[in-house]
Amino acid sequence: MLHFSASLPFDRRLAFVDIKGSIAHVQMLKKQGIIASEESEQIINGLEEIRVELEQGQFPYDLDFEDIHMNIEKRLTEMIGPVGGKLHTARSRNDQVALDTHLYMKEEIKALDLLLTQLQETILHLAERFEGVLIPGYTHLQRAQPVLLSHHLLAYFWMLKRDRGRLEGVLKHTDLMPLGAGALAGTGFDIDRLQVADSLGFAVLYENSIDAVSDRDYIIEFLSFAAILMMHLSRLCEELINWSSAEFGFIEIDDAYTTGSSMMPQKKNPDLAELARGKTGRVYGSLIALLTVMKGLPLAYNKDMQEDKEGFFDTVDTLKGLLPLLSEMLKTITVNSSCLKEAVDDDYLCATDLADYLVKNGLTFREAHHIVGSLIAYCRKEKKRLRQLASEIRGRFHPALAEEISSLLDPVKVVEARRSRGGTAPSAVKEQLRLAWKELS
């Protein structure tokens, strides 16, 4: 039962924030006259010694004491005697563990936001490096229209911007101070919760003691943010996997982020991108697990809520491991110019521009769409490109198509024509890059 219920194997990472919270708590107890000044000094000095033991890897963890909070209190009592027991005056493990998790998450949010910023910066540098490079844009994984590679990459910049916005919302709902809630009903001691909040850098207090110890919304929100972020990263990695395959051949990823095959010498497997795609399911699982744990719990604290940590910690580790590697991998990407040129030379990608041309000659778009669709069907049947058709054959579909239309079949000009805000024209992408750098700064 002890081994099954103990949280020490995974909550020991809260040790430093536990000490930080305990010191703030003891300083408040001293100020309020709840414990004597010399007792406060003894406790704080003991906690600082324990911090050094932890930093040096010399802390004697003991599974018999179940969690990191009891381990620290037990070690404190060994070091300074019975006065160590006064540390727990006017608090419960329920509000203590809640405080630790809030403090830990606040630190990790700052670290993750920095990593996301660095990934955004990498994407912007990549977009600038590939300025002018055209690729086929896809819908339904079918070639649709030519776009700038920079434009395609920038789509992920804006996704990450929204992810960082969600993370900012998580921080707001994490920046609540639960200590002082006790087990669920508060405490009979004359404590000063605002002093503790100010000391630890919290913006506001939980105003309801039951809510303070039973709330795990902020962890669920973090896991929701992480799930959406991983979905975005997985989509990016899926494209990198496709683009680096022989069937596409658009890009090459550096050997440092790929592996060979144990049997086939020619293979170059995009392992990092595949792992990112695979670990997305792991993060989704942590979100669903915690939602399921919380859905039927009566207020206030229940032992079920110990299940909030492993998935949360694992998600933090997954993101902190993946994000810097993904940034570094993206920096190594090279493009296969000849493959890309051949891919965008497919003038079927210019069909929309032909339809727009007919609209400018007086047709409705639906009529123009039907005419150009029939023209493409004819080309496919004859196994020809649009530019290979004689003008009189094009004219059978509509007189305007018999005119000189070569510029409408040039992918470079097709891209240049899409100058609307947010479009793929070089001028529009330059403006988008300007806005993106401004956003990042």
C-alpha cells in the first residue's frame, strides 16, 4: 500500500519550491507572532541547509514518509529538533501541495514561453532564408496553388503566437495563492495570506478555501495548451516528413536529426519529426486522464487528485525536450531547388487564375470555374499541360482563352498577383514578416 500510494518518486521535483513556500510561510508566522523569532530563524536556517543537500544530491529521501513535503519536514526535525514540527503550523498538506504546484508551474511557464519564442524566431529566420522559393500549396493533400515557402512556414509562426497567448492565460489562472486554505476550511490562527502572496510573487489570493485545495483547472488548462501546441508541432513535423520523402523530395534534414536503417543502407529516417508526432498522443493522454480524474470528485480534496502530477510533469519534460531540438533541426533544413521547380511548373496550379481571367472578361465565377474545369479535364485526357495547347483549342472552351495567356500560367506571376493582406505575394510576405518580427519583439 505504501509503495502504491506514495508520490515521492515523482513529486520530489517540487522540493525547491516546497522550501521556498515554507520559508515564506514561516516568515509570516513569525510576523504574526504565531511562532517565536528564534524558532523562525532555526527553521529557516534548517530549510536552507536542506536546500544545499538537495543541490548537492545528498538529501536522504525516505519512501516511508510518502511524499516530498513529509520528507523535508522529517529531515528538518532531524536537523533542528522538535521545533521543526512548528513549520506545519496553520497549514495542511492540501494547501501546501497546491502552493508548490502553482509555484512550479509559474516557473515552467516562463521557461516554455522562452522556448516558444526561440522557435518562432527560428521560423522567421528560415522564412527569410527561403525568400523567393516557391512550393505547391495543398488542399486535401492535392496540389492546389503555388505559394512561397516563406508564406507556408509563417503559418506556423502565427499558430505559435496563439499558443503563447493560451500559455499567458494559463499563467493568469496559475497566479493564485492557495496557502492558508488549510485542509479545506481555513485556519483558526491569525495568519496574513497577503504577506505570503506578496513574498512569493502571486497576483491574487484564492478567495474560497474549498476552491483553493480542490482546484486543478490550471493544470488542465496547461495540458489543454500543451495538447494544442503539440497538435501544431505534429502538423509541422508531418509536413517535414512528407517533404523529405523521395515522393516529394522538397527538403533534406541534417543527419544529426535522422537515423539510418538497421537493414537498408540507403535509408534516412526523420526520427525527431516522427517522435514529435508520436509524443503528441502522450500529451493528449495526460489531458484526458486528468479530466477523467476530476470529473466526478466531490469537494474538497481527494487522494485521486495525486494523479494530477505525473502527466503534468511528463508533459513539461516532453515540451522542454522537444522545443529546442525542433528549433535546431529546422535550422539545418536545405531545399531541393530542382524538385521544387519541377513541382511548381505544373501549370494546372494556375487554374484559378484562368478562372479569374474569365471573370474579368464578364463571366460569373461559377461559369468560369466550369469552363476551366472542362479545359483541365481535356488536358488530362490528352496528357498535356495547359501551355502545350494551341490557342484555337483553348478558344473552343471560351474565346478569351484563345488570347495570349502565358503570363497566367507562370507560377511566379501567379504568386506575385496575390498581394492581398495575408496573401502569398512577395510584397505581402515581406509585410507579414515585418509584422511577425514586431510581434516577437
